[in-house]
Amino acid sequence: MEEKVLPSLGNTKPHLEKLTLGITRILEASPGVTKVKIMEKEPAERHMIASWELKNDCAMPEDLKNFYLMTNGFHMVWSVKLDDQPVPLGCLMINSISHLTQLTQSAVYTLPNSPTLEDLDDEEDEANEDQPEKPHFDSRSLIFELDSCNGNGKVCLVYRKTSPVAKESKIWFLDRALYWHFLTDSFTAYYRLLITHLGLPQWQYAFTNYGVSPQAKQWFNMYKPITYNTPVLTEETDYFVNKLDPSKVFKNKTKTSAPTKRGGTPNPPGSQKGSSSSSSTKSSSASGNPVRK
């Protein structure tokens, strides 16, 4: 199926304007942004959705099904100008139905008896109040790739295999170290996150415990998302700021006065100096040593 590249949404179909929630206008008005492009795709046919459900023994969520009936996948890119040259930066991607494939269970390495993804499961990861039970690479979960994230991880549609036909699904992010991070309960909520983060590099890592990389933070500061996980991005900024405490750095280097003897009263600095000089004069004259002029 051929894809039509649309350079702008100024004179395009109204449904694409609704699909992007108007972020193309925001990007085009941002400084340095250029080449905002959308690859238009034809709507999927209902038999394609039914075939996918039958093949994978899954019931596709209604919101994802309605999305595919509007467009069979989504792909939007935008660039920035660096030294008058366009450099690709933002990428918003949702795989088509044909590429909504199950995560392979092949061996991680090509050597004989090498470990598989199932061997990397951590049985200690259990559900808690903040997030549901993490996915498993074995038969307990069905995992389908929604977005490859340009090699920075994978956004996956995950089903719990609790019945012959899996129905309950959630959106998870699988990072490059094969750790799972919960994103949203529904595809609609994830799509809003994708749009509002403008497809910035590594934006999915804002929902992890370790956050985005310092380089990605620079892009976040330059092209601020409409909304993002502020606690992860702002609370850790103190670690990257050198705080100067003048009271500790510029300490008073003047010598402190020596402690006085018990029962004595300290003399003023002028009188003390004068008394010492007079005593030294008396001692020198008393000794009878001649003083050279």
C-alpha cells in the first residue's frame, strides 16, 4: 500500500487535522522547526482486523480498532535546522495492522543452548498499587509491538493470557535493558501521550525511574512538550546544578583573638601594643646595651 507524504496540513483532509490534534501548527510555529510531514495511510478494512484477531486469539481494543478504521497506522516526522541543514528529530509512530506483530520468542543469541526471552523473566516483579503485574515473555502474556521507538526500546500492546481469547490489554514500554515500564491502561491514553510529547526522542523514558538522557533533556527544554511527567524531569535537575554557598566557600580567614587568662581583663589593642613596646624599651635600656642611631 502506497503512502502519501503530506508536507503540511494547511490544505489537507479535515480528519488528519483531528488525528494530530493540531500539533502540526504548534510545531510549525516553533523556532527552528522545519519539514513537518505526515505519511497519510488509507483506513484499514474490517476483515483485516477480524483476521488479526483470529490469528492471534485476541480481541482488539475498541479504541485501537476505531483508530485503524480511520487510518491503518500513523507516521509523522519533523526536523530542526542546524547550520542551515535539516536534521530529523521528532517521530510519531503507530505500526499498521500488518506490522502489529507478536514479540518473537527466539533466542537472544544465535549460539546453541543460548538463553531466550523467557529466561530473562524476573519472577520477583509483581503487581502493586501503582502499576499492574508486569508482562512476561512466556505464555502468560501476549506482546505486540506498537512502536520500535527508533531503537530506544519498544512500546507494546500487552495482553494477559487468562482465557482462550485474550481481552484485557494495557500499554507498556520495554526499554533496551528489557525492563518493563507501565504507560497507560488504554490505547487512547497512550495516543494522547504520543501527541502531547511531540514525538521527542526518548520521551517514553520520562515514565521510567531513571528518566531521559541529558541530551534528550536539552531537546525537552528547547521544544517543551504540551504535557509530560514533570516529577521525573524536574526533581532530578538539582543533581546537574552546581550550587555555590558563599558562607562555605568564602570563609572568614581573619585570625581569632587568643583566649585571655582567667581573672584578667583584656586590654584594648592599642594599649596592649603600647605597653609591650614600652616594656621592651625599658628592658633594652636597663640592660645597658647601646642603641645605634
